[in-house]
Amino acid sequence: MASMTIRGIDEALKRRLRVQAAQHDRSMEDEARAILRAALSTEPSEERSLAEAIRAHIEPWGGVDLEIEPREPMPEPVNLES
């Protein structure tokens, strides 16, 4: 089994890890392993655009049919020559 040393952890984070480990009746090392295991157990989500993410979130509720107003013809351009 591999070993790993993590340097530069601030005291507040270390304190939170110690408290969480105590709440779960584990050592800090076991708690850190459990946190890493949980964080890395999910598959990374595929990257998609904001529009695709919104559509995926809203699509299960169904769509809305909007009435599109007919377009009017383009007006004649202003004649600046006269």
C-alpha cells in the first residue's frame, strides 16, 4: 500500500478533520482516506455548455409551445440622396 504526505494544511482544516474523525470514531488518517475515497468514487461529469446543462435540468418537466408572431416585411431603406 502506498503512503502519502500532505504538507501545508492549515490548522483550521486540520481541526475540522480531527473533529469529523472523532464523530465517525476513526483516526484522522482513516477519515482522510474515507473523504478521498468518497470524493473520487464518482465519475467525472462530461463537460457541456451552459445551454445543454439548463436543457438537461428542465427537459424532464416538458416544454412550452410559444406562438411566434409573423414577421413584417422589411421597411424600405431611407434615401439620403434626395
